[in-house]
Amino acid sequence: MSLLEITGLALAFDGFEGRAHVLDGVSLSLEAGESVGIVGETGCGKSVLARSVLRLNPSPPARVTGGGIRFGGADVLAMDAAALRRLRGRDVGMVFQDPVTYLNPVFTVGRQMDEVIRAHEPHLSRAAIRARSVALLESVRLPEAAALLDRYPHELSGGMRQRVLIAEALAGNPRLLIADEPTTALDVTIQRQVLALIADLVRRLGLTLLLISHDLGVIGAACRRIVVMYAGAIVEDAPAEELFRAPLHPYTRGLLAAIPDLAHPERMPASIPGGIPDLRDPPRGCRFHPRCPLAMPVCSAAKPPLDPIEPGSCHRVACHAVARAADVAGAVPAGVPA
């Protein structure tokens, strides 16, 4: 049984200008111990999907219109308030994108760590909670952890604040760690340190990781499996090494072509024409077809299924053009034209 099983999840946001269909039948499973990254442009539904696991999307306006989510076999969408509290933090820890938003500026780090730990272990004494706080901060490689408890968030650097959020996410000893764009606001050097820290924690604590990013480089450095999302749907799901070596979906190929080649700075990165569609009125069929160089009439008529490229393969792709190439050639060629 998978640790996390998302099946056909459809989610919409109701607004004054209409209903935005943000998730379009997403199916994704994570096995215990996996490191999975979700990548895609801003607005493709990555963060909404991650928040759906903990039912953190505000309802209203968010509304699940189909599908389901199971964690450890339990139905997340059917959980009552008490079960949700156990899920949030104790089973699943979440690291949010902007620590400035999620750390209260008027409370010390120690006060905020105290609240998180007490929510999971209310029986602990004040001294035990302080000791636990110090241990958690030390586990994320923050120096002088005891002194840090008496400081306020504005007294810390961006990298230190992000490490405090990671420490809070680990306070309940979760089985799954969700990191939503954890390096976006950091400079490149600190990004590397935070990614290395997350990878070390996953390995040392035996965690399952779901990492969200718009940066393929970030995902590739931390995850062994990559899921590519576009406009609320998964278009490709493959082992990281295979996805970088032989991407199949035209959108994935476009994302990779847009990465600057530092070895050849004279080569200009390519861009994908157009933009994310208006999800209040998304394209029929494959949502990428208005921007796709391989689009065929069937692409605007039917949504392609997310299928393995061959029986037993871990590489799945949702593309009529790739499926047709496989039917003709007997196997999906690595060089599907882009």
C-alpha cells in the first residue's frame, strides 16, 4: 500500500468571475522513502496539490469536485477535525515557501517552537520542550541553537528562518515532508545548503519527500523522481535521470530547453510560446495543445491518459503524439521531435 495515494483529484476555486478548474483529475502515489519532485510553471497547480494533501486550501472558495486522497490508507477528505490535527504535523510536515509569512514577528523563535511541540506532545514539561527545541534547531544545523530561541524572526537571515520552518515541520516526527518552494527567496549558495540539508534529513530520518518547485535544477538535485505538471494536470512522471536524458512530453522538453547552458553561454535559452490558460475556461482535451508544436486534431478533442511508455515502465506520459509514435515504432523513441 502506498503511503500517499491521490486518485483522480479535481479541485476548483469559485470566484466572482467564475469557477477556476485548478486541478484536473490528478493521480499520484508516493511509496514510503521516495523523494518526489513536482515541477511546472507558476500557476500550474503544484502548491494547490500539495496543500490538498493536508486540506489547507480554504473552503470556500476551494471545492473538491472529484477524486480522493488517502494517507496510510486513511481517507483524508473524510477526516474530522481531530484526525486532521493528527495528520498535520504528526504524519505530514510542511515547509512553506516564505518564512517571513509563516513566522510570527512578535514572538521569539522559542515561543513559536514551544507552540508547535506542545501541540504534538502536550504532556512535556517546559524544560523538556526547550530541550526538544534546541535539539530540533541543531538537527537543521543552526549554530548556537539555545541562544537562537530568544531571538525574533527579523533578527535571523533568510536561510536561518527557512531552517526554523524545517525544524518546526519535523517537530511531530512526520513520515512525509512536503516542501513547497523552500528555496525561492534564497540566494544560490543558501539554496544549495537548504537542499543539501533536506536531502540529509530525508536520508537520516527515513522520511518520504514531496518537493515543489518551478526550477528543474532544484528538483533534480534533491529528488529521484520528477512529476511535471501543466495547467492542473500531470503530463509526465519519470525517474529523474531518465527524464533529463529522454524527456518525452513537449512541455517537459520545452522546460528543459529553457534552462540556460552555462557551458555554452552564447546559446540563448528557448522559450515556450504563449502562457498558462485561463483555468475558468481551460482548453478542451489536452490543456497544453494551444502551445504545443506537435498538436493534432485529437489533442483538442480528448484528454490523453497518463500511461506508461511501455508495460512495466516507471516512465509515464500523457501525450497523444508520443502514444502515436509508440504505436508506429513499437517503442517510444527518445528523440520525439520538439
